[in-house]
Amino acid sequence: MSLVAHSLDVIRRYQSSSGAYPASPSFSAYQGFSWLRDGAFIAEGVSRHGDADGAAAFHRWSAGVIADRAGQVESLVSREGPIPPGDMLPTRFTLDGLNGDDGWWDFQLDGYGTWLWALAEHTRRHGAVPETEKGVRTAARYLSAFWALPCYDWWEEHVEQRHVATLGSIHAGLRAARALGVLSPAEGTAAAEAVAGIEALVSAEGVVDGRLRKWLGSDAVDGSLLACVEPFGLYPADHPVGAATVAEVERQLARDGGVYRYLKDTFYGGGRWVLLAGFLGWNHARAGRPEEARRYLDWMAAQATPSGDLPEQVSDLPLAPEYEQEWLDRWGTVATPLLWSHGMYLILADELGVSA
């Protein structure tokens, strides 16, 4: 079986009857939970390869869990003064759409923007998904109101910072929400104002040495910045900032086909992430460099277990090997399979014309 076919099988096999995609079916810290960010890219992968029903089920589930919190969003918007991160919407949900009852780094805005982007992509490809309008409007309301707040990043770290990858996710999501055509005039205006605000903020404070920075005020790069170019288009590949960002991420974080999250990463020793190889390959493919993109696709495939499952990261060339045992003791071996890794493989495979 090809890895495309196996990836589709893994994702279908583990998708919940609710429509949610579990981040990983067996990893202790992820088991039983679905992230909007992970799920959006998983849905994009299967949507591209013809599993329209599976992707639509995820989008209906996402819209439902967000719509269920419309009252909470209105309450948050009406509050005066600072709002503690713990009062904001969660970043992950149980497979039946409830909040988790254990502690987590929950205030992350990027997943809501990424879901809106993925829904719009699926709609363009396969047609509108019924029962999503309230979720779209609630997510847009939430992001339009709170886009400028510091929150945790893609990696659930640094809640005190404003992360450029998060701003890029929100920017793409609010543009997508407007394109879906379900926002009221007032909601559309608020979304447009937020999009313009993000563009102005990133232009003024999110660029250093001609490329994007990890968070406002930092000189570091981060693998998540790749998404600000492709697919989110905050700066497209043919823009000098977009091109410089991809080049600098590759220069600092890519090694032998794999991609690190950031240079100070200590999670499981700071290995190379399979899904980030997918993002870098995606950027190369869209920029007209298919041979370079194929190198990353081949590296991703080479990390599969004998049964074809893709892990979250590989630890053969760790940045901080002294930290690996700490995580093994805490959570066990690296998450395998990670459905987001399989989703990213499907996306890059589609970009390169590789099918089942």
C-alpha cells in the first residue's frame, strides 16, 4: 500500500463518529482530544484526495463545538478589562465536543483561524458544508474581537507573546470567513478591520532583517512561520518577505530533509518534525521548485514505521538530547501515528501530483 493510501486509511480509521479527528489515537497526552489546528490540516489533506465526506464531517463537528460557545464569546466580548487566558475558548476538545477536564495550555487563537481557512478551501473544492454558518460567524466574532491579544503559539508555549504565525492564521481565517458569505454586514466590517490591523501590525513589528520573526520583538525564526507564506498568504511566496522567510527557516531549521520547530526546542530532545517538512515542501512546490519539494516528501515517507505510520517527530538528530528522557518518562514514546503528520503528507503529495 502506498503511503498516500495508508495515510487516508489511518485518518478514516481513527476519525470519531462525531467527525472529530483525534490528534493521535494512542499517545497519552493527545488521546481522546481533537485540536482545531491539527484537524483543519488533516481535513485539508483528505479533502484534496477525494474524502469529501470525512472532511465535511470534521467541519460540521468544528462548527458545532464553536457554535455551542457563541454565548461564551458574546460574554467575553462584552467584558471590560483584562481577561485571564483561562476564561477564553479552549484550543482542544474531547471527541464529543466538550472541554477537557485536565489542565492544558488552552488559549490559542490560531486554530480558529486555521479552521475557517480549511473550511473555505473545502467549500471551494467540494461545495458548501451545511450546518456550519453559526460556527463561522462565532469564530469570526471571536477572532475579530481578540486577534491582538497575546496567547499561546502553535507549540502551546509563551502565552505572554504575540506570535506572527498566530496572526497569519487569524488573517487567513478572517479573509476566509468573509469569502464564505455568511457574515452580517457588521461582522464583515469587523473582520475586514481586523485583517487590516494584522497587516499593519506585522508590517510594522513582525518583520526583522527582511523576514518574519517568531513573535513581536524576537529575532528568532520558527517553523510555523512557513504557513504565513503558504498556505495563508500573509506574505506570498513571490513577496520579498515571504521568500526571505522560507529561505531563513530552511537555512536555520532544515537538516537532511527534516525541519526543527525552533533552535531552542527541548520537547523530546528537540527532534525534526515530519509535518514541518510538509510545510517547507509545500512552499517549495508553490514557488515552482518541485524537485526541492519532492526531497521533503521523500524524507517524510522515510520516517514511517514498518506499518506505515508517521510520527510527530524523529529524534535521531536532536537539538537538546539531554531533555529526551524527561519527556519519555512523562508521556511515553513520541506520538505515532500523528494524524497531522499524515495530513501534511497528503497535502504535499497532492501538490506534487502523487496519488494513491
